[in-house]
Amino acid sequence: MNQEIELIALCPSGLEGAASLEIKNNNYKIIDSTAGKVTFVADFKDIPNILTKFKTIDRVLIKIKQFEAYTFDELFDHVYSINWSDYIGKSGKIVVEKLKINNSKISATGAVASVILKAVYESLKQGDKKTYYSEDSDIIYPLYVYLKEDVVTICLDTVYKESLARRGYRINHLSTSLRETIAASLIVLSRWSPDYKLVDPFCGSGTIPIEAALMASNYTPKRTYACEKWDIFKNMGEIFNKNFSKNNIDYSIYGYDKSYKAIEMAKANAELANVKIYFEKRAMESLQPSNERIYFISNLPYGINLPDNIQDTYKKMRHLPRSFPNGRFFFITPEANFEEYFGEKADKKFRFQNNGIWVWFYMFYSE
């Protein structure tokens, strides 16, 4: 299949701007953006590169068809009319991986899923008596279905069980650790490039520094995707494997934390990710002043179980803009009064949810 198709990038809700920026930076045209989804146009042959290289997206869906349906008969007919053999081979298992229904006349999720699967299999068996269903097959065709205000969107998920956020390196992490795609989104939104030093003064298990190093190296630890086993990708095995090569590029990335346990976790995770980062047990206020352009990007400490007085910690952070006058600072915290404690007004800020907690992303980047 060599053609232009619509892809839907699923991303952390509230961070669509980061996914959009990454998509645009790779010269793809965006046609829609809603909460947690960015739809764009790409060549089919680009899917392996998108899966292996993009850092801010959790999942890539191939948009198959969008239509209106007010009855189960209409739903069946529309799904049946799709030329499913363009996507699905003669062996494998088709599953409705996700079905989301909002404000539609058809609302019974179990019935909707059953009608869709029946329509797919009936369509595939036209003129061919061979079965397309194998309960024990490890070739999975996962369907994502959205039904909103009577508009149905049918998609194929290229990833399946594990999100793209699961890079495979984070065996050790803290309860406060960021999801990898969230960490990557913060870095993309900061506009950091490997030409500049990056410092995480509260690095925890090292997710932000590691994601920055992966970006600088244009590298993703090797993993597998559901679509690699599909017939339509059978000639792209070399492309998937080729994309796991790493660029040799110099970068300066540092992670500091006052917890020895956190630093040991960060070092172990960086080794698994095959990246080189300087991690050290050190308190933020002990960092030595510099006139360099340094990007400080961090998930700040917060939470009722932390022994420190968080307000005092945030006030101590006034040391950073004073000691690093050319620094740029990017922090997330649920604290609405962080600017007051930090002693600076953010150039930009917005809210999003991190593990169910509403947090602010504060961006200080003026000259």
C-alpha cells in the first residue's frame, strides 16, 4: 500500500501542542486537533518512522472511515462497505480494543462492538470461503471506534497493548515519575536543542534527562508493534529495524536530586536506555552559578507525603534565575502560586492532567 492516509496521534490530553509541534517539525500536515488527538496526513510508508521516532505521542491510529449512523443497520452497512482486505490479511484476530460513545442514538457498547465485528468478518468473507479469524493467532488487528453525536470513526491501532510511552528503559521509577511522553512533551515545548545544556534539578528517576538524550540521539530503544506482523507491512521489516540506529551527537544533560535512591534509579534507567547522562546527588540550591544558556526542565516536588515544606523549597528556587541569568526555566507543579514563590512571572503557563492531578506548566524563557 503506497498512498497518502490520515493518521490520528493519541497524546496526553492538554499537551496536543507538543504533538502538533513534533508533527509539523517532521513536515506533516495537521488537519484536526481535539482533546488528546491530533489528526494529520502522511504516506503509509512513513508509519514505521513515525512509530519509532516520534516521542510525544502515545499511539498511532490509521483512520479507516468516518460516517454517520443512527441505527444498527446503518452501522453494519457502513462498516461492511469498507474494503477490509486492503488492511487485514487472511489470518489473525480482529478485536475492538477501544469503543467510546458520546451523545449518540446508538449507545449500547456491547451491541455496537458485536455489530462492527460481524460486519468486518462478513465483508472479508465475500467471495472467499477461507476464515479470517483465528482465536490463537498472535497477529492482532485492534480496532479503535469513536461514536460521537452519531458520527462514527473507525480506526486501526498500530500499537495494541502497550502505549508508545513504554520505552522499555524505566524498570525503576518513583510514584511521582512522569509518563515518558509527558516528559518528552515538556522538552519539545521548551524548544530545547542539543546545542544547549539541559539540567533537571529535581530529576527523580531520570525520565526528563533520559527523554532529552533520546531526542538528541534521534533514538528509541527497540520494541515491537502490532502492525509489524500485518501483511500490509510485510515488506517493511528492514525499515522498522533500521529506525533503531542511534546518531552519535554530543550533548550535555545533567540530572540532580537530593535523594540517593532516586539518583541510583536514574543511573540504572539511563543505562537501560543506552544514553549517557551525568547524574549526581545534589541539592538544587548548591548548583554553581553560570552565565551559560541552560535549559532547566523539571517535574517539581509536591505532595502531602513529602517531608519538606514545599513552599520553602519553591522559594529557595529563586536561586536559579539569580545564579543563571541566561537560563530558561520550564517547570510543572500543581501549585497555582508558584510564580509568587519563585519570584518571577511566567512568559506562558497552562494546565493539564498528570496522573489524574491537574498541574501547571510554567514557562520562563524571556531574554
